[in-house]
Amino acid sequence: MRVLVTGGAGFIGSHVADRLLARGDEVFTVDSFDDYYDPEQKRRNVRAASANARYRLIEADISDAAAVERAFDTARPEAVVHLAARAGVRASVEQPLAYVMTNEVGGLHVLEACRRRGGVPIAFASTSSVYGASSEPPFREDVAADRPLSPYAASKRASELMVHAYHHVHGQPAAILRFFTVYGPRGRPDMAFAGFTRALLERRELRLHGEATARAFTFVDDIVDGVLGAIGWAARTRALGPFNLGRSEPVRVRRLIELLAAALGVEAHVRVVELGISESPVTAACVDRARAELGYDPKVPLELGVERWCDWCERSEEAPAWLRPASRARA
Ligand SMILES: NC(=O)c1ccc[n+]([C@@H]2O[C@H](COP(=O)([O-])OP(=O)(O)OC[C@H]3O[C@@H](n4cnc5c(N)ncnc54)[C@H](O)[C@@H]3O)[C@@H](O)[C@H]2O)c1
């Protein structure tokens, strides 16, 4: 299959691209290497894939409609995985326009490019943040999701509604994928795993946003399984569906800190601060629908995922220097 992956140099996108290559697909990554976090990290994410003859990197900004059209003309994709986005809840409060431009306008350009080519099936990344104040955990796909708590969540929900309209009017096949707190190798530096790991390695105090805050931490390999299932589902059914991709049991962030500290062999100094108003206290996914229709079956428990994360920080050339234990960083 020829698959176009937007945001394919990012955390989740680079894993999706690697897995598609491993199963023999041709992969076209579209990414702008934006500076929301260090673009060098993204260069390292795609280094291995770039050596593959079935891989092509297209540097383009999805908020530029003509650039998206050119990328689609080059790739002639049979399926699209749309992951390019401004992600990150807190930054969206400061920079809402950037979120509208990439997530809503850029998302529309990608959708439009799919429609113009007869409805190329798309797996469209969304987020558990769309549930906002709409639902008690575990979140189910059938709630209205009309009370977002951040500009990020609002931009993703707006894109979901546009996908709905494209399906209704044009029959555009689409799996809308609501990811829940994804972690693992290549994880984003603005997320809890990287932030806590860095603070622990530097023997700094950690800020825990709310003692009872809990998340459905989901290992990136499990998410990739779901994304691949979703491409197949959209191509086969040509239907529209929102799917949760996460885990059902929320784990306290306090527990994550304990696991990381134990794995790194350091003591954690934690200061509890208030949870920001843009964030949900607890997230958990009902995954019945994804299990039944996409064959989604998350396998990696947090304990194992933490081990894999720490192993990557310690051993992989992809990891930034600030995530390496001192012995390695000096080497
Ligand atoms: N990581 C999570 O826990 C999580 C949770 C819920 C939803 N998501 C969603 O999953 C997707 C991937 O997230 P991620 O964590 O891998 O983030 P990421 O920031 O690592 O990846 C996004 C990629 O998109 C690229 N990009 C940004 N703006 C662009 C533009 N205008 N044009 C082209 N490329 C652009 C970035 O350079 C980056 O490589 C996003 O849509 C995000 O909202 C992620």
C-alpha cells in the first residue's frame, strides 16, 4: 500500500511510518518540522526510515493548501494517516491561533485532498481531550463531546465535526482516533514522561498537578496497532467512526513518578500543585468499539512501558542528551 503520513516525523507518526515500512508498505511522510519542540528530535526520529528505499520525506506545511496538493500528487496515496498537529494542552491557551491554523485549517486541507481523489480512506488523529467536561471516565465515543476545556481540545473537536460533514456530503471514509496520553520512545519533550525523567535525572523537584490526577497512559506500540487497524477499517467499510485508542484503567500520575524514580534509581521530590483548569482530573478509555471493529488490544502495562522508556533514554542515539543518565551523557 502507498500510505501518506502527516506529522510522520513526530512522536507517534515516526512509529507509524516505521511499522508501515516493516510490513512492506510505501510511506510518504509530510512534516513541517515545526519548532513547538526541538526539530532535531524529529530529524533523529526519521533517520532510520530515511535509509529505506520505500520511504520518502516531504517537508511541507499542511496549512498551505497548495503544498498539501503537491504532496498528494507526489505520493498518490491509497490511505492517509493524519497526525500533523499542534499538540499540547497548556500551550494552546497561549497560542490558540497556531492551533486553529494547523489543526483546523491544515486538517481541512488534508481532508479536501482526500476528497478530491475519490475519498482516500483516512485515519484522523484526535484526542481524549475532546471529552472535556462532557463525560465521566471511562469515556465513551457516543457522548456529545461539546464542552472542551482548552483551545487544543476545541480545535480537535472542530476538525472531527468537519470530518463528519465530509463523510455526510462526500462519503469520505474516515476513522477518527481519540488517543489517550501516549508515551514511549521518541515521546514528546513537553509531556509528563520526559519532564519527570529530566527532573529526576537532574535531582530537581517534580511538580505534580493534583494528587488524584490519573491518566490512561498508553504505550505507543499499542496505539500504532490501533492506527493500522483503523486504516484497514476505513478502506474496507468506507464508513465514519470515532474510536477511543487508550487504556481502560486510569493510573495516578503519582504512581508514574514512583515507577520512574525506581527505574532510574533516584529519589523523587514531589511538590503538589493545583491542576490547571484546562485539564481533566481523570482520563480512561472505553475501548469496546475499537476492540470489536479495529481489533485493538492494548498489551503493554505501565510497568513494562516505563522500562522500555528508560531503556530508550539510556541506550538510544535518538534520545536527547538531557534524557540520558549522567554516565551516558558524559560518554
Ligand atoms: N501524544 C499524545 O499523547 C497524544 C494524545 C492525543 C492526541 N494526540 C494527537 O496525535 C497526533 C500526533 O501527536 P504526537 O504526540 O506524535 O505529536 P508530535 O508533535 O510529536 O507530532 C506532530 C508532528 O506534526 C508536525 N507538524 C506540526 N505542525 C505542522 C504543520 N503545520 N504542517 C506539517 N506538519 C506539522 C510536527 O513537526 C510533528 O512532527 C497529533 O494529532 C496529536 O494531537 C497525541
